[in-house]
Amino acid sequence: MAGSRGRGRSQFTFSVDALGFGRGDSLPTSAQTPSPLFPPMQFRPVPLHAGEEVDYMLALKQELRASSKNLPFHIKAARTKTDVARYSDKYQNGEPKNNCIEWSPDWSRMPKELCIKVRKPRKTVIGAKPQLTRKPKVAAGKEEVLQKLETLEKREEEQHSEEEEDEEKKKQNDEEEEPDADEDYDEEEIEDETDYIMSYFDNGEDFGADSDDNMDEAVY
Amino acid sequence: MTAQEVRLCGLLLQEHFGNVVEKVGTHLIRSGVLTLRALAHETKLPLDLVKKSLCVLVQHGMCTFGAGRRGPAGPVEYRINCEHIFHMLRYPRYIYTAKSLYGDTGELIVEEILQRGQMTMSSTVKTVADRLTHNMPEGQSMDYSEVVSAFSQLVETHFLQRCPPLASAGSSSSGAVDTPLPVATQPTEPESNPDCYKLPYINLTGQGKRRRSSEGGEAEQRAAKKARTDNSECGDDGIYWQVNFQRFHLHFRDQAIISAVSCKLDQTSSEIVRTMLRMSEVTTPAHAAFTQALSANEIFRALQSSYNIARPNLDQYLSLLVDDPMEFVGKTGDSGGGMYVVNLHRALANLARATLESVVQERFGSRSARIFRLLLRKRHLEQKQVEDFAMIPAKEAKDMLYTLLSENLVQLQEIPKTPDYAPSRTFYLYTVNQLPTARLLLQHCYKTVCNLIERRLYETKENKRLLEKSQRIEAILASLQATGAEAAQLTEVEEMITVPERQQLESLRHHINKSCTNQLLSKHESVT
């Protein structure tokens, strides 16, 4: 090998002109900036698939995306209350809370440590609370009044009448609800009989909540 | 887990389950395996939120848990199954396949189970019957038995399978009072359960309930509520069903092969291949290299009479298929008129190669594609040889080769003549490695999907005002039409939106949506 150093000195296994530059030429300039973010394309891209199949799948995809936002699997963190506790909090509609889960999984298939209290839907809660306080009271008279209400105000108080019917149902199944009622006692959602439709109520907590940081502006 | 895959998982989780689950999921993917406490500590989220997210992920089969490093007595560890998250991209395709095979009922069953992760048979049947009844005209309702029969068909063809049962740790037999409740160990593979595809016996009779908002619906609501609490009475408590993704993928693979045959040869050959694949659907294991051997007599008997293929024609078609360079069908024997198999792996490899070639052609032009195909066939070539074989002038060939090299589609192999890799005494050969290149393209696809999703989110945010306005307009239109307004009022309302803006936005979002699904489908199947 030492002997052949002189003989085969400038013999390359590839032809030198294939490199693109000869001896003594300066190398091509090196790139100083990163390559552009959207480099111009040499060839236009192939058009997308079209057709009935694709349209159907597109509609399906949009539907799935929209509906998955409404499922209980879509988890939103509970809003931290920056203000003092208010009386109106009792009447707020259901905001997601951190310590309860909105659907009931099969706990036997999950590790025990993941077990959280399952949040009962609003309707069952209504029956539970008033039940405890009103059991000694006369239940029959209440039902008559409720039925009158139902027949008189069908449309506007549809929501209320549903809730009150559930109260009746819960009274019928009160034994089943008894153990659950103790758990739900801690629930803050109390829908006592009020004349106000809950969804109309807005305690104005959101107003001005965004501009709290900027104290220079006067708040009207 | 590549960076692109992690990013894609995060975006998908965010799209379907929200920001909290996304944070938990991405952190768990990056860290590998974690316990609950460690996860809560590192993500700095409240423990309850982490618990809820893990419940969601376990419910959908994306997260598995098991006894950790310290054995069954230690804390439970969780890990994420990324492949499962990628399947979320293909949900529409699964649903569409179910629809084409089993009609609307099958479609709704698969959709319900996909959205909920796992469900019992009885709850699926009830929900689907209710949904179908809702769409039917007044007075009609869907009977449970029809839904049950569609469900059984899906199970028989293995599209649905039982969720694997959890084996609880046997070591918790110690009698200590403060022993923690048995930690469920890693769920076993679903296929290892012998009852995987066995339908449970349920006594479920009735019809779908129509949800009505009027007073008359009270009785139904009451009955519906009672029915929901009576789940355990149906007899299939604890038996959950999930979608068998692998079976769907096998179905897609078969479809790809059949369409390739029909493109390359003709319709009749593709029908023959379809028959062969259908006959060996359930007998062929998932990752087999080729199907079971089928004799020509069997194929002839199984062919549908509508195709009108005579026996000698069938033999000719089969010999054509065998001689085809794509090697879809192979002949393994002569008994029974000739034993034929479908070469699954080889067909897929050839399809992948064709995909690679077409990608290079579309991105770099047909001459670069010629060089690429040359390298695929000749394996290793020097630069001079490339120029000669491809019949392209030296300067241009060099340019194209270097472009392909910089994109990493072509690799350089050095063969030294001397132990020191002196450039003057080394051969430099260009080569293409098919599998790594295919994987590279797959990563490109993931990146593209990520970019498209982010672009869609950006566009939606930018034009949120416009979108909301159009939604309000639609609502107003609907209400106006309901009250019988004049056409002039309608047009006036419609013109409130500037048409070009709306069109542009809609078309952009449509394209983005379409690209998301379509791109990933073909590429992934080719890289099996």
C-alpha cells in the first residue's frame, strides 16, 4: 500500500468531472439562511379524491367531531372561582366540577385508584334533596298542586314540569334513592322550587371578569 | 415514538377529548410508563382531573394499566397505546365500511361503539334502535330483533369482539386487613379469550322508543328511565364489546389488492381474486404471508353465477394472474385443477413500491421517477451507470440524484478499497432501501396530517365570527321558512353574508378535512 501511493495518486474511482467543478474552482456558496418555510413547488399536486364515498366520509367526520364535544368524555377543567362565594351559586346550572365524573364507567374494569364519585344528572338530584325535608309534609296535596300547574302552564314551564314529575317518580322510588341522597347532599346544585327558569339566570359573574387585570380603566 | 407521531396524538386527543386529556396523554406518551401520582405531579394538574382523563383513555382502549415495576403490591402503572390513537383518524372509514356491508343498522352500531369505546350488547341495541326510530316516519319503530341480528352478523365476521377480561392479581389472597383491593393486571390480548366472538344470551324484546317533547312522551320517558336501570336484567352484565380494528384493516388490505388487480388486469380477474379472498377470510391468520391454498374447482364453485365465467376461462384467468409480474396470485400445486394462493405480503410490498414510485413522480418529475425505478430494480449503481442506464444527460442526472439524496429517498453506500476510507479509493453506490423509505414517507404523512389539523384550527379561529354569523343566518332562515316567509325576505337574509368569503372558507375546510383522512389511509396500509 505504501508502494502504490505514488503510482495511483490521482486516480479516483469516479470521474472527477461528474462532481461538477474542476480543480481550483471555488466551492459553491454555502447557504446562510435556513431553507424557506414554503418553498416554491416545481409540480402542482395531484387533485384530491372526489366522489360520493369521500363526501359521505367527510360529513361523518364533521358530525363525529361535533358530537364528541357533547359527550361526557370531553373533559373541561372546572373554572376556578376568583370571586367570593355568592348566594347565586346555589342556582347556577351545572358547570363541570373536578371531583366528579360525568359518566359511569364499569369500575370493575378499571384500577381502584381511579374511582371518583359519579355525578348524578340534575334531574335525580332535584328529587333527593327536597325529599329529605319534605317527607314529613303532606305529599298528596303537593301533587295536586303540581298537576294543576302542569295543565295550566304546559309550554313555558316545560322544564319545570319535567323536574317536578321526576320528584314524583323519586318519591315513588324513594327507598332506592335514600342511600344516594346522602352522597348528593353535598352537591351544590339545589333546584328548590323557584319561579325563575334557571337558564335565564345570569349572575353577571362573567361581566368584567376579563378586564380585572387592567385596573387603569374605569369600570362602569 | 417519533416527534411527529407524538404531535399527531396530541392533536387528535385534543380534538376529541379536550385539552386536559391531551395534556395527560402527551405527557404519558413522552414518559413511557408512569404511575398516577407521578403523572399528576409532573403535569401539575389536579389529581381528580388526571383520574378522569385516565378513565376516558382506558374506556377507549388507548391506555393500558398493569402492575408496575414493584410487582402487584406496588402502584399501578399506565402506558399509552399510540396505534389506537391513530385509529381515530380512520373512524369515518370504518363506519362507511360497516354501512356498505351491513346497511344503516350496522353503521349505527359501529358508530356508537366507536364513540363510547366499549359497550354492552344490550345498551348498544337499545341506543341504536332509538336512533333509528327517531329517523323513521311517525308511527313506525325499529324492532330490537333486527338490531340484534345486525349485531350478530358483525360479531360472526369478527368486526366486533369482546373486550378482554381482566385477570385480577392472585397474590392478593393475603389476609391482611389493610391490603389494598386487588390491582387489575394487564388485560390480555382479546384473541386469547376463547369466548372472544361468542354472543351472550340476552332476553331483550321490544322496540325503539321515539323521543317526544310533548306531554304524551312522559310515559315513554318513564319507561325509558326504567329500562336504563334494568340493564343487568338483560343478562349480559360485564360483557363489553369493542371494535376489532385489525379485522377492518384486513378488509381494507383486501380491498386494496382487489382494486389493484382490477386496475392492472380487468374486472373479471378482480372478481376472481375477490372470491378467493372471501373464501379464505376467516381461515387465514392475520399476518399470514399467503392465504390458504384453494383449488380451482373450489373457486369455480364459489364464483357467483352472475359473472358467467366458464371453467376453461377461469383457468386462463388464473394462469394470467399467476404470470403477472405483480405476483398477486401464486400456484402451489396441481391437485384439484391447480392449487392457488393469494400472495398477501408480496402483493402489499409491490403496492408499496408502486406508491413510492408515484410519490417520486409527482414530486420530482418523470425523469427522477425513472432514476428511482432504476435504482429499485438494479439495487446498487454508480453515478456513471445511472446516467447510462437511465439515458439522461450527465448534468441533469447528477442534479436529480443529488435532489433525491437530499430528500433522503436515495442512499449512498460506500465500498472502500482500502481500510482508510480515502475518497479516491472508495466506490460510491446509490441505492434505495424500500422499507426505511416507506417509513420515511409515513412520517411525512403524519406530519402533513398534523399541519393540516393545525391549519384547520387556525382557519376556524380566524373566521369564527363569520362562521357564527352564518350559523345564525341559517337558524333565522329555518325559522322564517317554518313560518312561511316570502322568497324576497329569504334572499335578503342570505345576502347578508359576503359570498366569496364564505365559499373560500368552506372549500378550504373541506379540503383540509378530506386530506386528513385520505392521505393516511393508503400510505399506512402499504407499510405493513
